Amino acid sequence: MPLRLLSYNIHSGVGLDGVLDLDRVADVIDASGAAVVALQEVDRFRREQSRFEDQPGRLAERLGMHLAYAANLDEPPALPGAPRAQYGTALLSRFALESTSNTLLPCFEGSEQRGLLEATVTVGGRPLRVLGTHLQWDSETERTRQAEAIVATLDERPTVLLGDLNTTPGSPAYQCLATRLEDAWTVAGDGERPTFEAEPPPRRIDYVWVGGGVRVVAAQVLPSVASDHSALLVEVTLPD
């Protein structure tokens, strides 16, 4: 049974045109046909830029999907009487999300806290471990430490890792992950398509990785003005 996966840094719903429009993000996800989605840069009640909205809750409701959210930043309310202001990653799924957890990754002094959001989905009677992450943007050394922490959690279970890794193919962080996982784009992608072009040079920094017998069938970059990143769509099959 083919399974479509999507990794998407939504930039808090603010597009390349500077317009906040979460419906455009939802449209990209919906049109992709993805059953499991990993999102990065997702606000909850956080700031005026995102209208102090519960972005993951709104997207889950709009798309009719199950939700797991990881608040890697958790701050006092932005407005009096409001819920706590949060920022992090999310998983959306057409399948129930089981055994959800978030593991904080190594964080250097002065850096933004990052995490590894995990859940299990059951597809055709077969369990799949789903991991979503967003690595540090300005330090390859820190990204590599975070990648090492992710690799340390891996085992032989069918697994997919989705996220914005803020690093390019061949880097130390990339090579670390490649010791245990397979980069889906190298299997089924068409050329070296960038996923981030908002700042030069254009580069591929968004990934879907597979392991534990998961097989890649297809991979496609989905350009859109809805975010400063393009979404990455990958189709896989699970082992028997």
C-alpha cells in the first residue's frame, strides 16, 4: 500500500509575498494527497505576526487530520489571559497518532531549542515510526550533535524521518544521518531540486529519510508562495 509523506516548513503561515495566509498552507497539504505530514515553524498563540492563533489546531481541523504538536519554545502568554505562547513542530496524519512524544535535542548556549517529535501510525496493519524535526540553522557543529542524538534513537523498526535540517547533502550532519537512514530524494528525486530559494544560494535542506525496510517509490518538490520553503512530497511502501 503506497503511503504519501510530506515535509513542510510553513514559516508560521507567512508566504514569499509577506502575506499571512494559513489557508494557502492547508491547500498545499490537501492538494499533495499526503496521509502523514511533518510541519516546522508552527506557532500557537505566539505573536501578532501569526495573529496569536492556534496554527496546528486550525490546520488539523481544516484538513480533518489527527494532530501531535511539540512546543520547543514555551513562553508566558503573549496577551493577558491567553494560553502560553508556543513555537515548534507538528505531525498531521490521516491515521491515528499513537505513542506520541517529543525529545529535546542538544542545544548550544544562545541557540533555539530543537526537538524530535515522534509518533507511530498503523498503515494496513503495519506500524510505522514517524519522526519530525527541525535542526539548528546557523551551526553545522550543533546540527551534527542533533543528528547524532537522532541516530541514537534509531532501531530496526520501519521508520521515516521528515524535516527541515538546515543543511545540504554531504554535510557532516547529513553524513551522520546517512549512516542509518536513506535520503528519499537520492532514490527517486529528479536532479538537485532546491527546497529553499528565499535566500541565495538555492539549496535542498528539507528531507524525508527512510529506514527499517521502508522503500521509496517517488519524490517531488512542490513549489508554492504559501511559505518561504517548498514542500517535499515522498511516496513510500512499507515492508511486509
